[in-house]
Amino acid sequence: MSGNIHDRLAELARISDEPDALTRAFLSPALKRSHALVRKWMEATGLAVHCDAGGNLIGRREATEGAAGAKTLVVGSHLDTVRAAGLYDGPLGVLAGIAVAAELAETPLPFALEVVGFSDEEGLRYQTAYLGSRFYSGRFPAEWLELTDAENIPLRQAAIDWGSDPADFLEQEPREDLLGYLELHIEQGPVLEQENLSVGVVTAIAGQSRVALKLTGAPGHAGTTPMTLRRDALAGAAEFIAEVERVGHRHPESLGLVATVGQLTVEPGASNVIPGRTEFTLDLRHPDNAVREAALAELETAFKRIAAERRLDAVWIVRQENPAVPCDARFIEALVEAASHEQAVVPELVSGAGHDAVALSPLCPVGMLFVTCRDGLSHHPDEFTAPEHIDVAVAVLTRAVRALAEDI
């Protein structure tokens, strides 16, 4: 089983928007090419496949005949990636879902089964995560259509270029038929590897705030402008970035606060010109919403103070706020029970990373299974999960889906 998944992951990784790295962005040419390949694998299991207007690839098996009023259990993850990604983050969960559908092809199910490859979880293109799963769940904010990417292409235009009608993003109704959502994902952390375990069960997903920031000063000659007269936008950004790190370090690690500035652009970008404008991002996460919100407020105050002291114009835009998401108790129990057949100890973990389960959680119960990854490494070309661990994870996920079917 795992050998097949590994071969498929390698084949899928050859489809990229960039020639020398694995990068697949929302509604991009590479995403469309990946659909053709994954569609073939879905159809080989007997799933009926279509792509919705939001770019989500969906393979569906109807409930067993006679299951009146059947709901839909969704299993999947995302097919988009970060820039210069590894093979496993996202696509592994999609291929595992296909493997589960294949394992249960002859098993009567009292619910429909959908295997979904979401079009955007990472937020690479528009700096707003969960575009695909928010569309799928019928909760796509109208203002997101006006977001622009690095090439100044509005999301509205990207939808048209993809072949969709932007109106579809606003007319999608919230799903009322969902029984729940299950996702297999690499841990993106070191706990399972340190404990020499294949899988762990997620109990909650940390809340996350994403902020877009801009500081505007005045460009000037690096050799002739006195230090006291400068309005250096990069110096202001640097001071704020140091403040972000200070706030992150001040909280004990056990509380789980993480604060990151992961993107920074500088203009004009010449070695002999004082930077006149910087644009950058803030990513703030914590499993306790109150702690995250307090840290966010503190950093906003610091940002505005730094801008005022340096005579810089400041823009602070909260792009996304996702509260912490608890996983469903019944799904946790099903996954723990299924995992106990594969390993003696089943750790329960909190996810510091966001996942498509966040977007679906307002509509239905969610559950997540983590599989170990080497060195806890993720969002990196060296990301790796051994075949034997994938075998265990797919077996656990399949057993859990079967148990849920028997419990209805």
C-alpha cells in the first residue's frame, strides 16, 4: 500500500508551478495538471469525480442503497503547497483518502464518502488560507474575491482564468449533509519520532491570526541623507520583527505561543537607497484564544508606536482569524481505538499548524490523525515519512471509518 502511495507522491511532486522546486498555488496551471493525475487515481477506485468552482477535486461514493437520509463523511486534505515544498504536507492526506476508499470499496457504508483534494490550505497565492475548504463548506467571504496576488491579479480574475464564475463563490450554500471530516496529515513536529511511534491522534488545532503589514517612509540617498532625517521603513520593520520575537519568547514554551514574520518585501531594494516601503506578514498561533488575542493586541500597539516614533505611515490588516478548534470526542475515540490495534501507546496531541479541518469545523465534527515525519521537518523539500508509518496510518484511518459506519 505505502509503496503505491510513495510512488504516487513522487509522481505528483513533478507537477509544479516552478521548474526547480515543488510549488502549487491556488487556481494555478500546476494545480489543474495535478487534478488530471489525481482524478485518474480516484476514478480507479470507483469514485465519481468532479472539480467544483473553487478548484476542489472531489471523488464521491454514494451511501449503500437503502441508507435513507444518508449524510456525507469527508476524508482528505489539500493539493496546494507552500513554495519549495516537500512531498507529504497535504497530498499524503488526499492519497490516503483514496486508499481508504479502495480498501472499503466492497464494504457497505451508511453514509456517502467523499475524498477531497482542497485547492488552497496554505494561503501561498493570496496570503489567506483555506480558500478551497471555505468554498467547499459554503462559507467564502465576498471580500476575498478582491484579494490580489503578487502579480496584482484579483482572486475574482483568477477564478475566471480557471474557468469558474466568480458568482459561484458567493452562491455556494453551506453544506448541511456533512457527517464529519477526517484528515490524515504529517505531524510537522518531533513528538512521534522521539517516542518511536507511527501515529498520534489530534485533540485540538491551535487558533491562528494572520496579519498583513505595511510601513511607508521616504526613500533617499544612502550617502547624503543624515541619520536624524531618515524615515527608514526597513529599520522600522526590523524593530517590529524583534518585538515579535520578544513577545513569542516571553511566553513559556508549554503554552504554545508562536509568532512569525515569514515574508518581507523592501522597496526600492537598491543597496545605496534608504528603503522607503516595506510590506511583511505576521503569523500568530496559540491553542488558547485569549492568549493569542492578548498577544495580537500587544503587537498591534507596538507596531503603531514604532511607526509613530519613526515617522512612518502604518497599515495593519488582519487577513484571517481562526479560533482554536477542538476535535470531536467521538472521532478522537474512534481514531484512538483504531490506532491501539497498531501500537501500544497512542499519544493525543495539539496541532500548532492549521489544517482544512479548521474551515470545516463550524459545519461538522472533525477529527485528525498525525503520522510521524523525519526530524519533524515540514514545509521543506526534505520532508519525509517512511512507508511503514504510512501503512500504519492508512490502516488506522480505514479502521476508524469502518467503526464509524458500524456505529451509525
